[in-house]
Amino acid sequence: MNDNLKISIIIIGYNTAVELIELLNSINALEGASNVVEVIYIDDGSCDSSFSRFQNFNLKFHKVGENLDKNYGRSFATQRGINLA
């Protein structure tokens, strides 16, 4: 984690490409927080384009993504996101 960051938004996704874009648009609408927020996306083994959509999305915040090789479950993915924060 960058020492200047104060807030980590951790997103866990599994085959949620459409919903992810809506969520990222909402996060991008946040005002005045670009220097204190990071967005961490953990893709929990999706079969759709969720991870590539996250990678290609023009997010105004620092972003980190990890694509798990299979579905490990929400608890594992959440802990992985916390470890990356």
C-alpha cells in the first residue's frame, strides 16, 4: 500500500462484469478523494470478462487487481484484498 493512501476500497467479484462497471463509475464520481483512495479488485475465478474490464477501466484512483485462478470463496478473496491493502 502507498503510505499516502488512507482508504482502501476492496471489491470482490465473481462473474459480475456488468455490475462492476456500474460500481466503478460510482467510485469515479467521488469528489476530492483521489489522493487518499485506492481500489483493490479481487476476481474470484470469474469465467466472464470482469478482470479485464477492471484492468481497462479508466479509474481516477490508484488501483490494484488480482485474478485468482479458481473460485476460492468470498472469505478467501476478502482476506486476499485485505493483504493487498
